[in-house]
Amino acid sequence: MNKDEKSVVVVFLDKKPKRKKGICKFCGYHYSDFKETGFLGCPDCYKSFHPYIIKYLKGIHRSIEHKGKTPVRFKNEKE
């Protein structure tokens, strides 16, 4: 088996998924890990994955702003 054939076999047998999107520069966490678990690795992940997280949230909630009800006692404190 020559060098090219060996590299094809190695690529074929490599079962690790290709990671297309970013990696946190601080902790090394991958965006694909976030998509699988729903958790981020560290506070810097929010900075590293910000554009992806915004797009992800918009896909789920249709917005990134909270539009729920405000508790009555909070409304009274605010006035």
C-alpha cells in the first residue's frame, strides 16, 4: 500500500465528525458541542460563538428579546 492509499484509509476510518464552525480560543470548546448539549464551556464561549448563538436562538424563539409577561410586583417597583 503506497502513501496515498494509506491516507485514504486513514480518512475513511476516522470516525470523528468534522467541526465546521468555531472553537472557543480560551477553553477549546466547539460550537458543535454546544449544539449537542445546549451548554457552553466557559464565559468566553459567549463571545466566540455570539453570531451562531444569536442565529440559533432566533431559529428557536423567532426573536432574541424577551416578550413574556412582567410580574405585577416588578411593575409596581418600576413606577
